[in-house]
Amino acid sequence: AILLEMKDIHKTYPNGTKANRGVDLTVHEGEIHALVGENGAGKSTLMKILFGLEAPTSGSILYKGQPLRFQGPKDAIKQGMGMVHQHFMLVPSLTVSENIVLGEEPVKGLFSLVRDRTKEFSEIEKLIETFKLKVDPRATVETISVGQKQRVEIIKVLYRGARLIILDEPTAVLTPQETDELFESIQMLVRQGYTIIFITHKLREVMEISNRVTVLKAGKTITTMLTKDTNPEE
Ligand code: ADP
Ligand code: ADP
């Protein structure tokens, strides 16, 4: 089934830059969809539009068969979308679990940490185990590696109920071993019905992990193709 259908998206920024000039993106449920294109091709702009961070100049978006009318990123989260950035918005002096329950309101959250978090923390441990997102939930964020910080971000969007997860150049900061581990976690996610949009420059990764790829060039979709059937093992 089609989960997301972005059609003929145009975006002209106030300074006149035409970042999207006719982008089509169709994402099917339960697939790993690679979004590729060189720097400036319009990938981030498209994802900002999807998340309600920018308004499209024109175009249509269907999500779960319904027209998408976002007010902002909070609505995107409510709709089951999660974005994992390269920039980690984590509080270094708090633990992994504390960072995850804090969500987006660290100041308010710091006070509520006084509450007993046992139930939430055990839920987080379950997510870590299920998706092999190896990280110590009790470690403080200032002591963990970049790769582990990324996993914390993934756990955070899972914890908030995301079903469509957008990974923005997730391997850029990872070692080869961390990349393998990330791919294993992604495979676990799709096996359980999650859908992934994976922004990447690396053709090897497209071939290794994606089911479908959409290529953007100068703000336009130039091709979209199936690279692998979903769930090839079944
Ligand atoms: P990508 O993610 O593929 O690198 P972007 O969507 O970031 O592409 O950028 C597409 C084009 O839009 C680029 O020329 C970029 O400089 C421009 N751009 C991005 N954000 C803005 C903005 N806020 N205002 C003006 N131009 C922008
Ligand atoms: P490592 O511990 O693996 O050396 P760093 O601490 O150098 O990783 O972090 C890499 C990048 O992430 C840096 O650009 C840093 O500014 C940013 N970063 C690290 N921790 C945080 C944080 N808690 N909040 C915001 N940005 C962070």
C-alpha cells in the first residue's frame, strides 16, 4: 500500500531560489526508500515540506490516503513521522533514557524527572533490545560515541510512536562497523512494519539496503525505481 505520495512539489524560497521544481515521491508501506541526489538537489527542502517546517509553493501530499495539512513538526509527530538528524539535540549531562523521555521540552522535562520513571525506562530498554540499538540506557550522553547518539535519536522517535522514520544521511558520521549495525537495526524495523526514508549520497548503500530509490536532480525527480523486493527473505 502507498503510505506517502508527494506530487509535483514546487518550492521557491523568499530569496527566489527554486529548491523544488517538480518533485514526485511515492513511498510504499514497509519499504526502505532511498532519496538520493547531490548537494543542493532539494532533498532537505522536500523533507522540511513533509514535516511542515516549510510550506510548498505548490503540489499535493497524500499521507495514508488523506491530504496532508500540517501546522508544524508537532503534527508530523502526531501523524507518526519521525526525523533523525545529524545534529543531536541531546542534553550531555543526562542519561540516554532521561534524554529520550525528555523529548522536546528539556526545561519542563528536567523538573518532571523527579517523577518515578521506572515504567518509561523499561519501555526504552525494550526498544533498545528489540531493534538492536546497542546503547547503555544508563550512560550519560557526554560519554557515548556519535554512533550511539544517533541510536538515541532513533529510539527517541520510536518512543514517540513514529512509524515512518526519516534518516538524514545517517551513515555520514558512522564507522563501517556502526554502519553495519545501523543497517541491521533498519532491517529489524522494516520487518516489523516500519517504513524508512533514507537520505544518502552513497550508491553502495542504495544497492545494499533500499527497496526503492528516488533520484533528485536540480529540484526535480529524474527517476524512481525498484531496487529490491520488500522482505526478500520471505
Ligand atoms: P539538498 O538537501 O539536496 O542538499 P536543499 O533542499 O538543502 O538540497 O537545497 C536546495 C536548494 O535550495 C539549494 O540551492 C539551497 O542553497 C537552497 N536553499 C535551501 N534552504 C534555503 C533557504 N532557507 N532559503 C533559500 N535557499 C535555500
Ligand atoms: P564524540 O563523543 O564521539 O567525540 P562529539 O561529542 O565530538 O562526539 O560530538 C560530535 C558532534 O555532535 C559535535 O559537532 C557536537 O557539537 C555535537 N554534539 C555532541 N553532543 C551534543 C549534544 N549533547 N547536544 C548537541 N550537540 C551535540
